[in-house]
Amino acid sequence: MNARPCSHRCLSVLLIAVLSLLLSVPVMAKSREKILTETLRTYAATIRWGSIEQAESFVDPEYRAAHPLTQLDLDRYKQVRFTNYNDSAPAPVNDNEVNQTVEIGIVNIHTQEARSFIDRQVWKYNRKTKVWLLTSGLPDITHKD
């Protein structure tokens, strides 16, 4: 069989295809830092809107299994409105863990009593699923500073 050498046009098309693939890799594979930033921003918005059921999806499944939300917990969350969420920059513990301190403001919808408390969060990166998970649980709104 007579092998025909690839023409200049064939090489150009091949080069463009390889370059396109190489340039798209960083877009497809987000960095841990970018995933963390997006996760923290989305979690903050979820808490601000008071969607505890959605916020619970950020919590590590092992933590949720060990500390399931009770009906009493859900009822307590329904009695407050989140008014403030002042987060600090995440502090790296290692490549797969960060701590974040957040001041959260709430108002009791029945008494209109306003108060704030500090939520100390621990986030860990799951290499298998490539997501950051909250391993310290949802904010404890019964905690008084």
C-alpha cells in the first residue's frame, strides 16, 4: 500500500485541533481555588435567602448522616430571617481544607429581636467528586456570642 504523506493543509488542521484542545483544558478543569470561591459565594447566597434545605446540600454527607436535621431544627430556622452574612477570606489549613469565619445576623420573625453570632466553618475538598463540602454543619442559630 502506498502511504501518502500528509499535506501542509493536513498538518495545519491537525495543529489547530491540538491547540484548541490544549487551550480548552484549563476551562474544562477548574482549579480548586475557583471551585472554592464559587462554592462559598453560592453557599453565602443560599444562607442569605434562608433556604436551609438547599444549604444542607453543601454539608458533607457523612456529617449529615451523623447529625441529621430534626423537625425542631427546621422549625427554628423557619422562625428567623437571615439579615447579614459577613464572611472573611478563607484561611487554608492545607491543600484540601480551609477555615472561614462568618458573622451572621438574624431576626426572630415573631419577636423582631435581632442578633448576630459567629459561624466557624470548615470546608474540605473531595478529590473524587471535585467539590468543597462543609464539614462543620449548618449555622447554629441557637448559639449566643
